[in-house]
Amino acid sequence: MRWIVLLTRCNRLRTCRDPRNWTVAERSSLALSVHNGAPSTEGTSMPNQAPPSLDIRPATTDDHAWLYDLHENAHRELVERAYGRWEEAEQREFFAPLVNDHEVFILSDGDTPVGAVYLGSRDGEVWLELVEVSPEFQGRGYGRSALRWVVARAEEQDTGTLLQVHRVNEGARRLYISEGFTDAGETPTHHLLRKDPRG
């Protein structure tokens, strides 16, 4: 696979090693994005357009209000398709452990926050609980770039990446399959997917 690397701040590097050998810290601090030369399949197709660069930082309690707004904006339509009317009290009850029991990272393009990633651990592997991108930034490759960052982080720990995707969210499932994830089981509501380290 031919890798094309988009760097926004290459001058932070002390040496220009092969970027496939960079650590996760280098990848995130340099705000890089990796593209394999194929058109994006996240949302609408974007031929000949490289995915964007991302700054990725740990979330703080100051981000919680913004994260809840992001959660509603990014997931309300899916929740209502799958479960019926959006119930504010139920969603806030769901959100509290989501944000408190996971490693949460804010995704930004420059100074603009565009999404978030929620990570945990399951069966000794990295569990990708949630990737959320603000609707106004969807379809631009942010979700794909974030997914690749998560997988690279897991590979650095020599472990696989696990996730689940709701059955009504077939577009997201296609994205994960295109990034090398394979079916690992299913529940009445979700597909379970896994990617081997460096697989």
C-alpha cells in the first residue's frame, strides 16, 4: 500500500524518518493525516481529495458541555431512526458514563473543534466506543483520519482495535470495512468489528 502523508507542521520533526514508523505522540502532535491514495468513502465520495489534518488532544471537564452538544448533533438522527424519539433525560444519563468512563479526545482542524473519540479497553484490546464528527464537518474525511489514529495507537501497544456499529448505520460499517476491519460477531442491534494489529 502506498502511503501519502500530509503534514501541517513538519518543522517540529528533528529527523525525517519514514512516517509509518512514527509514534502515536509524533503523529498527533504533528497534526498529520495519512491517506492511502483511494477516494474517501466517508459520507459522500471525495475523489482526489486527501483527508484533513487533525490536532488531537485529551478532553477536559471544560469540554463536557461542548461534547454533549456534539453528541446530540451527531447522533440524534441515528438514535431516532433506531430507537424512536430523542429523550433528553435519557440521553444525558447515557452521556455521563460515556464521558467519565472513557479516554476522550477532541479532534480539531487548526483552532476549530470538529469531533471527538471515546476509547476504552475490552478483552485486552483497544475498544473504540465512539467517533463523533459535527454534522457540518462530516463527509470530509475527519472520521477516517481519526479512525486511523486510533488504529495506529493500538498498533503501538501491539493490540487490535475493536468496535461496534449500529445496524442502521451501514455507511459507518462500510467505512470500517474499507479500513481493514472484519466482522467479529453481532448482536440484535450492532455489528462487532475488529482490526488485527498491523493487519
